[in-house]
Amino acid sequence: MKKTILFSAILLSQLGTAQFLKRSGEEIVNEKGKNIQLKGLGLGGWMLQEGYMLKTADFAGPQYQIKEKIKELIGEKGMKNFYKTYLKNGITKKDIDFLAKAGFNSVRLPMHYNLYTLPIEKEPIKGENTWLKKGFEMTDNLLKWCQENKMYLILDLHAAPGGQGNDVNISDNDKSKPSLWESEENQKKTIALWKKLAERYKNEPWIGGYDILNEPNINFTGKNPNGTDEMSNAPLWKLEKEITEAIRSEDKKHIIIIEGNGWGNNYNGLKEIWDDNMAFSFHKYWNFNNIGSIQFALDLRKKFNTPIWLGETGENSNVWFTELNQLLEKENIGWAYWPMKKIDNIAGITNVKITPEYEKLLDYWKNGGTKPSKEFAEKALMKIADNYKFSKVEIIKDVIDALFRQVNDSTTIAFKNHPIPGKILAVEYDLGRMGSAYNDTDYRNLWVSDEIFRSDWNSGNQLRNDGVDIYKTKENQYYVGKTEKGEWLQYTVNSETAKNYQLIIKYSATQDSKIKIGEASGKELAAISLNATGGNDSWKTTSGTTINLKKGENKLRIYFENNAVNLLDIELK
């Protein structure tokens, strides 16, 4: 008995006392009144797939179309087996443990309604709701993992019955069936689902809030199909108010988060808030990170004396992430980045590795040709589902560093340990801000359509999410390319002794070029001329230069004096 009591006391001390989140004027606070800045990640791609996450967007955007493509190759039973494994591997306790360790204090769960209840056209009795175990069990498990890590779980209805807008990919919207806005039955089912969720989780303090309708995008009266020019949004406010009333019939405690039209940001026509414990969500992608880009949200917060939360953002460069988080921290705005897992990805915190077999399926779906055998397709798909395991994904540590450490820390740290003598891959330059760990011409990913402004960052789209352009050789080795005059890379190395080392550089160049090697302090160590190699894929080594390193840590920089050099590795011996 004493051992049981002791164990319980230890467990309680580890978890701490859970605190419900609530609104206090413009702030989200816990029950002690402490301001809480949510730093979260949206688990996009788990309960709801979007085509771009699986590289099927060109021919199958919404999830129902992806399922049809899979069913065509491996049948109904095979498709169900794939999704069973996919959902099992998509998010596990190991994923949530990792997020907590990385620095996140919350997760946003994008829910697909069809894991919780049947579509209206499949209900045995018209107008009634059949409740499914799968979605609730997945949510229960996720909540348990969050609780064990003292993280808040925000429930987000990402795919509502019928779909909440004309952007069919984000809500798995089948245009041949009545939408949420065209069907009273779909609206009633949406309301009933939220009432059911509130009843189930009303006493769970690690539920951070209810994000009741993700990114509505519909033209009720306006011309823009996604509702960006709507002025009243009356049907939206009516439904969100009805959902709120249903939740409050069961749950008086949790924050209710609402989103505007036009993918969440159009709050026109909102005359008053209808609940004392609410917050506004807005979404932000590809625009500038200045006050002007979020002024509408700040105005909304001030006008209604109600908190704002950046419920979805991401899909950008590391510089953009750091700049945005600096802005949000200054303005006391919580955030949730997007998404958790995506195939062939550098702009998220993890990458799901693509396979040659899966690429063959993609090629068939897109271009036709000889149909893959059922056996081949099944193995290819199950391998992809297996690659969603946390143990199989690649952790993109430069993204994590940009989201957290670099926000308040301008120092650089080694990408990996580089003992000298030894070889350093060019792509293993330091972790740190642009201008501290590297310097590159294109380092933000901006797409400001109203100003017709578009920029790119890593044009090779490989390995890392900084501005540095990284490509693959024919032998699948990573290298730094598209270098321009004035760009540089920094490497932290550890020399076992003070010594003059021979410098060997593996490179390619389309013309004669020059680089310099120096210390981070600015001291030049060597100037090297590189002869043209005959093309980007013609690799050569140059040696004969020596540089002096002190014993212990050295921070070396490679400066590019003109365009055209591709760098594979350097060796000091």
C-alpha cells in the first residue's frame, strides 16, 4: 500500500497539476491567471490526408479521391488494410514524446468527422447519428500521451460533414454531395458531433480548447468562391453560435475557438461575441512577417477584448519561421505550425521518406501506362505506411532549431560533431540564423499575390530548410549548389591539436572560380582558385593549400567569390 501511495505521489509530481485554459480579456491564461503562449504543432496528414502531403495533388487532392486511386490498385480490402496501418503509425506516443522534448507545449488535432460518425447518406435511419469508436479511441489515446507530457490538446474539426467550403482538399469535400452549407442534416450532424465531444472531454484539463470549424471558405453572397469578399458571413456566425450552444449544454469550462471565412481570416459581419470564454483563430502563410501582416488580427483582439491564436502556419523557410515567432512572441500570440508528417519534405519538423516503388505508383496515377500488379502496389503502399512510424521518419533538426532556439539566440552550434583531421560534408554547415551560420541570397519563401511577389529559398529542395541551395548528385550525394558571390557557409570543427592541415576540396564548376577560407572573426586563412571542371556533374578535387587551426573548437567559413561553384565536401588532414 505504501509503495502504491509513493508511486502515485511521484507520478503526480511529474505531471504537475493540470490547469484548464480560459480567456482573460485579451489573454489565454490558466486557472492561476498565468499567461499561456501556446506553442503547438498541427497533426496534419493523420486523420485527414491532403493530396500534396502524399504527392498526389496533381490527380487526387481530397482524401476520398486518394482512397479511390488506392482501391483501384489493391481493392477495397487492401485499401482498408493500408489505412489501418497508416493510422496506426501516423501518430504514436513516441511522436508526442518527441514533440514535448523539442519544445512544443500543445498539439492541434485536425479531425475528420467520418472517423467519429457516418456520413448522412450512410445513416441507417435518416436524421440520426451513428457513433463510431475509431475516432474517439484515437483521440483518447492522443489525449493520454499529451497528458503524460503536460501538453495541451486542441481539437480541430478539419473536415466537417459535407465540407465547409470550396477548397475541397482541406475538408475532403465531394462536390457531388450536399455541402455543410447546403444541408441542414450536415449542420445538425456537425452540431451533434461537437456536443458528443464536449460531453466526453468536459472534465479533461489537458484539452486546450475546441477549434470548432477549420478554414471555412465559401461565397454566401460574394463573388470570390472562397469567401474572401464576404461582408456579413451570416450563415457562418449562425452555425458557429449553434455549435457553441451545443458545447455549452455539456461543457462550461473549455475555450471555444472560432475561425472566420476565407480560410479563417475574414471576420466581417461579426458584431459581438456570444460566449465569455472564446478566442479567435487566424491563419498565416507565405506573406511578410511584419505588423501589417497580422494587424487585422490585432485589431480583432482589441475590438472584442478577446484572445487571438495563430492556429495554422508553416510550410516556409527557416528564416521565415524565426522571424514569425519573434513577432508572435512580441505580440503575445500563441501558434500551431503545420504539418507533422509529409512525404518528401524539408519545410516541416519531420520527413517521410519516399520510395522508388511509391514513385512508380505516382507515375502511373499521373501519366498512365502499364498498370502495376496488385502485389507490387500493395507492397509499395504498405512500405509507405511503415515509413510513417516515428522510428522511420527523418527529423529535420534545422527546422526545430529555427522554431525555438534561434528566436532568442543568435549564436551558432555545430550541425554535427566534426573532428579534425577528418572530412566535412558541405551540407553540414552550422545551425543558426542567416548571417550567423550562413549567408545566402534567397532565404525567405514569400508569395504575396496582391503584390505579385514570389521568392524561393532552397532551390534544390533537399535535406535542409535554410536558404542554402542543396541538390543531389547522380549518385544521390548531397551538395551545395547555385552559389553566388557574397554567400558563405560556416562550419564548427574540433581540432585534436594546433596544426597546419592540408585542405582538400571536392567541387564542380562551370567556370574558373575563387573561394576563400577564413575564421568567423574575419581573419583570412587561405584563398583558393578553382578551375572549371566541365559542368555541374563533373567533380574534381583540389589540394596543396594548408590552413592553420588552433587546438579545440574552430569556426571556419567558406566564402564564395563568384558564381558557379558546387561544393561536395572538404577534408583536413
